[in-house]
Amino acid sequence: MTNATLIGAGFLALGLIVGYFARFLFASKRGQSLENKLKAELEKARNEAKELVLEAKNKAVALLEEVKQEEKERKSSLERLEERLFKREEELGEKESRLNTEKEGLGTERAKLETSLEELAKSKEEVKNKLSEVAALTPAEAKERLMNEIKESYQEELAKALGGLVRERSAEVEKKTLEIITTAIQRYARSHVSELTTTAFSLPSEDLKGKIIGREGRNIRTIERLTGVELVIDETPETIVISSFDPMRREIAKLALQKLIKDGRIQPAKIEEKVEEAKSEIETRIYELGEEAAYEVGIYDLPKEIIQLLGRLSFRTSFGQSVLTHSVEMAHIASMIAAELGADIEVAKRGALLHDIGKAIDHEVPGTHVELGRKILKKYGIDEAVIRAMESHHEEYPFSTSESYIVAAADALSAARPGARRGTLESYVKRLEDLEKIASGFPGVKQAYAVSAGRELRVFVVPEQIDDFRALQLAKDIASRIESELKFPGEIKVNVIREMRAVEYAR
């Protein structure tokens, strides 16, 4: 038992010893692990510290470089400023030196001038004294006597010389003026045929007269209503006379008849179609006429709107003379006169060509053609010098330039030469225009045409605005207005026409 106890005690002691050593080893390993961990953390902290220090050093270096660069730029700027100031100082020094030199020169000149003035005053005083001694007169008395003697001695001779100069100069001016005018007219020398109020239209065959008249005259009435002309179908074989005071209406009617004959179908619907086509073609032709007129006188930069209005003047007449032909003739004459007198040729030529541009719309807008022309030219940016040249040709505005006198002279020359105009035709056309203008002034009137040489006024009204009863009253009102405002021979028939159409389409 004692042995067993000893053995047990020995094993216990052995276990304690083994446990101690095991615990010691475990504690040693754990301590070593913690130590390693601490060392790693410490190393990491050291690395981070090194990185922070390195980053701080880099930032410090960058800031230092930036400060050095700014200092360098500031130093360079100061150097440039100092250089400019130095140059400015040198320039001011040079200017001051020049001013001093000029001042010295002016001082010298002033001294010379003062010396000359003193000498002149002395000479003048000596002359006065000598005159006083010789004439025994004061300077004022001597001067007055000398002037009187000169005036008495040479008064008659001076008067004769001045009179001769005036007569000689007047004759020379008149001779030169006559030479310029006759040269300009002779150089242009354009033939002109006065406009008439009728146009003869030739037919391919006599049978077409019946087709143009139509059943119960409906075709001829449609043509007259749409174009505003009067068709005279008389005994003249294969000829129809188109009568109207407006050349444009006659041209539209003539072109529409040509189209109808070529088509072969003459009926109201086809007539309306061909009349519209004719109006469209006339507009194109008007532009071409305006362009040709501008090119003929050598003007190539007019706006399209001005060229269109210029072409319309081909269908306007003044005392039987085509306004476009008159304007082209004026442009040639004005340019030649301007060349002879040394004025602005281009301004005179343009002013003459455009002087009657207001007549292209004076039937449609109230106002004189001169005032309308000025507004049109200003609207489309025509040079103010050209407007001043054209605005005085009827003396509504004062003559402001030499070119305005030239344009007025060219207007008188073109209009006054023999055979250019006919007064009776102009008065007749004016009466027809006044008739149409009176009728068009009433509300509800769509179109008004004076036909039969002014003996009939056809008035087409808007059916939605004028009923049958109002049409009767309108005819009376128009007749009363004509009686009160116009003077005319015989009587005028006022024919108010109201046409109602109902149109619908089947689809």
C-alpha cells in the first residue's frame, strides 16, 4: 500500500510537472504570438508614418516649387513693367526735347515777326506823314479824295465792261445749253408710237366670231366681265376689236383669246381658266419688260420688286406716251446731260428711270405718284441721292441737287418733243379712270369697268354683301356721285351686276 501510494504520489508529481511544463509552453507560445502581432502592428504603424512623412515632404516640395514659380512670374512681370516704364520715360524725354526745340524755334519766329511788324508800322507811318505833307490833308481826307477820283474816272468804263461781260456770258451759257440739249436729243433719237385705246385681234376664220359670242352672248359677256374690256365684233372680216383705255386689260384679253382659239373649247369655265393663265403670263412678261428697260440704260442692281413695278409702267400711258418708254428715254437724255455738265451720271440716270415709279400703283393707292414713288424707293433701300433727284420733277419738292435739275429737264425734253404725246387721249383716259375710281369707292364693289368709250360703267358686286334691293340703290348712288363730281358729254349708263354662284363637289 505504501508502494502504491508512493507510486500514485510520483504520478501526481509527474502530472503536475508535465502540466506545469505544458502550461509554460502554452503561455510561452501565446506570448510569442502576441509579441509577433505587436511587432506587425508596430511595423505597419512605422510604414504608415513613413508614407505620411513622404507625402508631406512631396507636398512641401510641390508648394515650394509653386511658390518659386509664382515668385519667378512676379519677378518677370515686374521686369517687363520696369522696362515699359523705362521706355515711356525715354519717349517722354524725347518728346520734351522736341517740344523745347519747337518752342525755341517759335520764339525765334515770333521775334522775327514782331520785328517785321515794327518795321511795317514805321513804314506806314512814314507814308502817312509824306502824304499829309504833300496833300496838306489828313489820312482820312486823302483816302476819300483818292477813291472819289478813281470812281469818277473809271465808273463809265466799269459799267460798260460789266454789261458786256454779262451779255457775253449769257449768250455763251444759252449757246452751250442749247448745244447740250440738242446733242442729247440727237444722240438718243428714238422713234415712238403713241398708245391707242383699241387693239385689233385677227381670227383664223370668220366662224370663230360665233363661238366667241356664244349662245345668247354668254361667252363674250364672260370675257368682258373677267377682263374689263369691250369686244367689238363688226363687219370687218376675221377681226375683233378689243377696246379699253387700260393697255394691260387689252393685253390680257388678247392673250386669253389666243389661248382659247388654240384650245378650241370656248365656254365660260374655259374662259375663266385661260384668263387666269393670261394674267399669270402677263406678270412674268412685266418683270421681263422691267429687266430689259434696266439693262438698256445700264442699271443692273435694282431690287426685283422695283423691276416688277418698272415693267408695269409699260402698261401705263401719259398723254398717249408709254410711261416706261418715256422713263427709258429720260434716263438716256439725263445721263448725257450729266456727262456734259460734270454731274453724277449714275444718280441722274437712276433718278430719271425711276421718276414715275409711283404711277405703277397710283390706281390702287391714294396719293400723288411722286409721293408714292418716294415711299417705294425708300422702302426698297434706293440711295437717298437718287430719291432727291427724282422727287422734284413736278416741283412738289424743292430742287436740292444738280441731278434733280437734270431729271426735270430730261422730263420736259422727253415729254415736249413733237409727236411724243397727245392731250386728247390723256383727258379721255383720265375720265375713264375717274369713273372706275368713283364706283370702286363704294363698299361691296368687287370690280368696276368703264366700257363703250365711257358711255357705260359696269359694276360687279359681292353677292354676300349686296342684295338685289341694295344693288338698285347702289346704281343710283354711283350715278349721283358721277353727276356731282365729273363733267361729261351725253349720258353714262351705270350697270350694277350681281352674280350668285352655288358650288358643291360630289366625291
